Amino acid sequence: MSSVDFDKFSESTLDACVPGDKPPPLNYSIKCARRKLAIVLFFTLTVAETGILPFILFYSMHSGAHINDTKTLIVVTCLVGTYSSYKIARRSWYLFIDDRSHLRRPLGAARFGPDAFAVLIILAMAGFFLPLIIGSSLTPVSVPVVDMALSCFMIVFCVPLLITGIWPHKLKVPFRVSSMPPYTGLPPAAYTLVEDIVAVDGGGCVEFRQAWRIRYEHSVIMRRIVRITSIWWGASGCLFAGAFIAIAWTTAEDIGYGIGWGLPWLWAMVSGGLTVRWVRSELERERAEWASPDVHKIYNLHIPQTVNEEMVAQKVNEYNVYNA
């Protein structure tokens, strides 16, 4: 694909070439060995880095070797977050610098325009590292402050999900949010997170962004899935994070540390399993009821696009018609 000409914008139009007997496909699947391996490797290393490693370091040094809390927490702070930081830097390379970055960036965005996930993950990581650094820098060190790291990450990450889920397409901001232009009603944050993660990290590129937009605009059930998912993760994340912080400050240090670094992962795994199961059932219902006028209702996101991006949208529509 040729480079995008950002001086030639056209208003995104509703795509007419949508199959009548089934939802428009997303043209993306994780059911391949390479993508499955990448997902397993990512989650394994992430859980090991911010779930298992802090446990091993703290309890082995604090309770086993009887090293003072200052040295213990300094070691934890120095090692935790290394893999996550590498993944953020690698993602930034793909999004801004790589020769194919123009294929991954949001619809209508300039070259160095970040997507919503890039901004949110940086803010969430700041919320993660701030308690770590402060807690290990105090004299004496504060274990409860360090225990707040994952909970603060949860709050920063989940608040946008909750707010946009409660008021979908109602909130407007004076800056771009992924493919959504300024002063456009924001969809639930799960929409932009799925779009950004699959397009950049998953290699779905602009083709997935277009296919995801078309599916969302044409399906009532998909819009419901995105909204309920945003509300669930946002509300449960903020609620449990607050509870974890309260426990960390009202229990013994050893117990509070285990709660603060262990239960957030339990919440994420249980919520992830419930989400996958529910979304699969809703997708089956969407496919079964697609012919119903109550399911196939159009909602225009009003996303301005470049000429090249409109061409990609047309190709996606042609693919949908051909495979109908």
C-alpha cells in the first residue's frame, strides 16, 4: 500500500456492501500457531514479571534471608517493569518509526499521533511505578505504599472504561482518541482498545481498523458487547482496586503485600475468563439473529478518513461481499 496522503480527507461514509445473512467479518483470527505462541509468551512473561517475581523477591529476601525492607523493596522496584517497558518501547517503534507504521496508525492520524492504548498504558504504568518509587524511597520504606502499585494501575486503566461505558458516544474531548477525531462522541473505551491492540500489537493494521469500524457501526449486538465489557471491567476494576488498597493499609505487611500483588491477577484472570465465555455466546446470538432488523441497525461513528483509507474500506467491503 502506498503512503497515506493526510492532506486529502473525506468524510467516512456508511458502508453499503454488507452481507445480509451474517455479520461483516473482522478478517482477523488468533487461531494460528504464531499468534497463539505470541499471546502465551506475552501473558506468561507479564505475570512472571509483575505477579510471580515480586512474591519470590519479597518473601525470600524479607522472610527467608531476613534482609531489611529497604534493600528488599529497592530490588523489587529495580526489576519489576522491565519486560513491560520493553513491550511499550517495541510497540512505539511499530506505531511511529517502523517503515510500515503508516499501516498501523489510527484512521486519519498523523505520523506521530499516538493511539488511545499508547496513551492509556503510559498513564497506567506511571500509576504503577509511582507507588513503587515513593514507597521504596521513604525513610523508613512503606510496604503498604508499594502494595498499591497494581491497584493504581487498575484504577488508571479502568476509569476510562467505566466512564465511556456509562455514557457511550456522549463524551467529547478536544483531542483525537485513536481513530476518533476531536469533539466526536467517544465510543466505550473497549472499542478503541480492541482496535489499537489488534491493529498494532496483533498486526491487523488498517484493514482490521476498517473491518472493526464496519462491524461496530452495523451491529447492535456488537455495540452492546463493547459497552457491557467496558462497564464490567471498569466498574469491577475500580471496586476491587479500592478494596485491595484498603486491605493493604489495614493488615499486616506480609498479608497486605500478598493481597496487593496477588489478587489483582486473580481478578484479571477471572474477569478474562468470564468475558471470553460471555462474548462467545453473544457472537453466536449475533450471527443467529443477524437477519432481524433489531440487530442490524447502523450507527455512524463519523470518522474522517484519508483517500487511501477509504480505498482500504472499499476493499474490506468487497471482501465481505465476495465471502458472503
